Amino acid sequence: MNERWSLDFVHDTLASGRRIRTLNIVDDFTRECLAIEVDTSLTGLRVVRVLEAIASVRGYPKTLVMDNGNQANVFGHALLGTRPESPVRHGNQPKYDRES
């Protein structure tokens, strides 16, 4: 339990033409569905709130995995407390935007 959780975003369109998104969180070890969050918009902060609610009951996972889509970028910024327009730099990441 809590070895690895997977996050996945799925989208669909209703008969009315309105788009919906689901956030699915699964414990990969127990194969238990921990949460399915459904709405027309799921922000990174909303994802963090869902994860915090799960963790308050179960504790935190050792590993959290998700695909590398745009949703992962928004979620990552929410976790790090940064804005998408401000670059996040790591010590071993080269800086390419220096003035010549």
C-alpha cells in the first residue's frame, strides 16, 4: 500500500457538446481506485487538494507517476508553488536565455 500512485486525466464530451474531465488516482499495488474527480475544469490546485484529502486518510505514496502531458505541467507548477510562465531551474540544467 502507498508504494506507487498513478494519476491519469481523461476527457470526454457530453451529448450536449459540453466537455468534461476526470482525474483518476489509483494505488498501483492494491489496484484500488483512490479518487475519481469529475468537472469541466481541473486545475493544478484542485489536484493538490484531492491528493491532500487522500493522504490525510492513507498517508503519502512513495512514488507518484503520471504522463507528461500539459496537465502534468500545470500540476507540477501547483506542487512547486510556481507560475507556469516562470521557469523552474535546477542546478544541473543549462541556462539558455542569457543575453549574448
